Amino acid sequence: MTIQWYPGHMAKARRQIRESLKLIDLVIELTDARIPQSARNPDIPEIHNKPYLLAVTKSDLADPERTRIWLEYWREQREKVVLLDLLSGKGIQKLRTEVRRSLPHLKRNPRVLVVGIPNVGKSSLINRLTGKSGTRVGAKPGVTRGKQWINARGLQLLDTPGILWPKFDDQEAAKKLAVTAAIRDEILDLEEITYWLLDYLQKNYPDLLMERYQLDGIADDLETIFDQIGRKRGCLRSQGEIDRLQTAQLVLKDFRSGLIGPITLELPKKE
Ligand SMILES: Nc1nc2c(ncn2[C@@H]2O[C@H](COP(=O)(O)OP(=O)(O)OP(=O)(O)O)[C@@H](O)[C@H]2O)c(=O)[nH]1
Ligand SMILES: [Mg+2]
């Protein structure tokens, strides 16, 4: 099911997260290592009233040098952060350790809620934590409307993660969310966001762009870069003109699967 973020849906999501917060000991907020700031949503400040960890997913797709800068920034901000690669499972053990360490006086297994924007890795994280032995256990007393806990080897996870909606009001953030697939392609102008991505790569990662598409140099204007890529990769219509949609889809697919290289689309904002 795809979610359109009308105000009604946001209100409902917010209400559900607030309900869940009453039941749990700790929140794990997920963010995407390629857009660590834009993938967070400050609209529900209550999530920070609980013991809380920031789990940074898709570190395998991010620029390690920039990830280092982010980790340093979060250290200064006194945020508790764990870096994850949910494809390989890297960081999962550290996350478990950090959860326990955050709740030193808790005698039972911690009750944990995972929250994050669409596509950030909530289900992947829950699967990693539960492994194959993940079993659904019956609704516990005080758990409203059939919420279920999943036993996850020493943690109890609420079975439905909290879905945060992406930031739409900030145009720059919206572009980053779009290229990382946090916003459904169906509602986007793919050509426009591909231009945005190419503009960013031209300025920040020209070598990766040249390498991936075997370009001899990086043209000044994006139109030329776009056309060169389309031509090189055979995204052509019958009359030999560039198939713009196909080119856009190809570039986005390459970026999202890491084929252009490890890339991070933002750095911490200097105050
Ligand atoms: N490379 C890489 N891909 C990841 C990582 N974590 C998640 N993914 C991929 O990202 C996509 C979305 O992951 P999900 O776990 O379904 O994300 P979600 O937050 O549950 O998404 P929704 O249920 O749609 O809100 C999947 O294709 C995952 O395989 C990661 O650490 N690295
Ligand atoms: Mg999911």
C-alpha cells in the first residue's frame, strides 16, 4: 500500500506514534546515511522524550569520508548514534549493546519502537533484530487495539514501526528524499529530480560521474551531461533523440543501488 501524506494521514500517524510511545522504553529513530538531516522529521518532538538512539541506515551507500564528519557532528551534539548496514547486518550487535546501555536500570527485556520515514529500513531492521527466530507474541495487558510485540532476542519490538512522513515543505530536502526513493516516483517529475542529482554530482562528485558513464569530461551545463549519459547508455527513441524519461530512470536506479559510488548528499549545517 502506498501512502499519500495528506494532513489526515499525518494526524493519524502522529496519533499512532504517540499511543505507541506510552508502551515502550526506548525509541530507535532511523535516518538514511546519504541524507542524515533531510531523512529526519522533527514534527513529532515527543519521540525525543524517551530514551532514544539514532540508527543510521544504508551506510554502505554513503560516502565514508562524509559519514565520518557526520559522526563527529553528532558526537558534539551528544546524540547517541549507531551506524548500520542492514544488507550485511553490520552494526546490529552494537545497536543491541547501546539499547541495553541506555536503560541500565531496566530489569526486563526493553520494549522498543522503531520509527522512520518511508523506505529508510524499518522492516529490514526489525527483521535483522528478530532473525529467523522472531516470533509474534500475544498482545500484552495494556496494549491497545491488538498491538503485538515481537521477541527479538532480548528485545521486545512493537510489531508496527512508527511511520514518520517526509519533509515536503523544504524543497531542497524534498529533492534529496526523492532521489533516495523516500518519496514515491509516481508523484515526482523524474527528469527534474535527475537534473537536481546531476547538478549535485557535477559539483561534488564529478569523478564518480565521469567514471560511471565513461565521460571524457564534465560539461558545464546539465543538459549536455544528461544527453551524454542518455546517448552513452542507449536511451534513445526511434529518431535517435534522447529518451529523457528512460535516461532519468537509469540515473536514479544507478544512484539508488550505489552503482555511481558511495555518495552523501548533505553535510551538517554550520550554525
Ligand atoms: N544498501 C542498503 N539497502 C538497505 C539498507 N536498509 C534497507 N535497505 C533497502 O531499502 C529498501 C527499504 O527497506 P525497508 O526495510 O523495506 O524500509 P521501510 O522503512 O520498512 O519502508 P516502508 O515500510 O516502505 O516505510 C529495501 O530495498 C531494503 O533492502 C541498508 O543498510 N543498505
Ligand atoms: Mg516497512
